[in-house]
Amino acid sequence: MFSPEGPSLRELCVQALTSVERGYDLLAPKFDHTPFRTPADILDVTVAELAGRGPFGRGVDVCCGTGAGLAVLERLSPGGVTGVDFSAGMLAQAKAAHPAATLVRADARKLPFAGEFDLAVTFGAMGHFLPSERPALFAGVHRALRPGGLFAFPIGTPPPITSPAHWVLLGFDTAMRLRNAVIRPPFVMYYRTTPLDAVTNDLRAAGFTVDRTPLTALGRRRDGTARCELLLARKPS
């Protein structure tokens, strides 16, 4: 599916019927050949937005997967980069692509760092956390950053109810909720559980000051709003 090198529909179904960790272990060798990998244009725009907000020393990619965010950090954090993920399969792929990076297998809800980084990023992972889990995630990132450190990640703005995209995302989330109601362990992957205002409020509750920058280079919706925003959560000095 998606490309000759990508997973088949059968492989995706098998992965979706396991846990999140096991599913990504299975998907890891072919992950970069799917649309699930963060596109290069999002990575490039994020680098452009962050380049003037440094300088940054050490950086950490939370839920690094196969290493898309590590490529961002390598351009912004000359002091060294670290990737964290709970999938051993994903970490193996990331290590092959970024041999100089330090890779740590850990649950992002229990990050094992304290005051070590100047910049934290994450890409495409927020849908794997239920709203009730975001406080632990954000508290761990806050703890991992040095005073004045920045936590940045792009997040899509909701498509209007009249658009096909709205109904596609609603259908996907509904299917995942039905799957998780009858199959254990659950596979947490939702697109509509991270509204911008709720995520912003959770970041502030974790102790961050928060700004939001529209990434207009990635396109606008019909009403003129950006399709994607960059959340910039700063740990006070």
C-alpha cells in the first residue's frame, strides 16, 4: 500500500489489531514509505520558524519514530541530539538513519530526563495520547528542559465541517473507537482529540508560556486560516 516499498493492506490490518508499541515495531521497516511519516515540507518549515528562536544546545525528539524529527534537531542543536520512543523497531530504524544520535527507549509519559535539553520537538505523535495523558507528557517535557528551553511541535487546525477532510477524520476516529471498544489492547490513534485550545491550556497548566505561529507556507483553508500552526511552549527562565 502507498508505494511498492510500503506495507500491504493486510500488514496494516495486522498492525492495527495489536498494541501501539507492537504495531509500530511491525511497521518500522516500511514506515518511511507511508504517508504517516512527517512530510519534508513540514520539517523544513519548522526548521525555518525555529532557526531565529535559538540558539539551542542539546535537543530531544519525543516519540522520534524512525527519526524525522532528529533531522530537524541536527540542523538546530549543535550540542547533540537525543531521540525517545517506546518502539524498539522504530529506534532501530532511527539509529540506522542517524548514527550520531543518542536513542533512548522510554514511555513518553514517563520521560527519564531532568534539565538536560534546550529544545524539544515532536512530530505526528499527539494523536497517540488520550487527553487524560497529556498532562503527564507535558510535565515530563517541562522537566526535561533547561530554564528557558523551548518545546515546539506543529499541529493541524481543524478542517471545517463542510469539508470532506472533516468527515474522513471523523470516520477514522469513530472506527478506532469501535475497534478499541471490542479489542484489547487498545490502539490509540485519534485525529480529533487534540484541539488547539485544549492542547494550549494543558501546556500552560504544565508551566509553559505558549505562543502559536500559523505555518502559512503549508497552505490556507478557504476561510484564510492556516492549515497548520506551530505551538511554541517556553519553560520560563
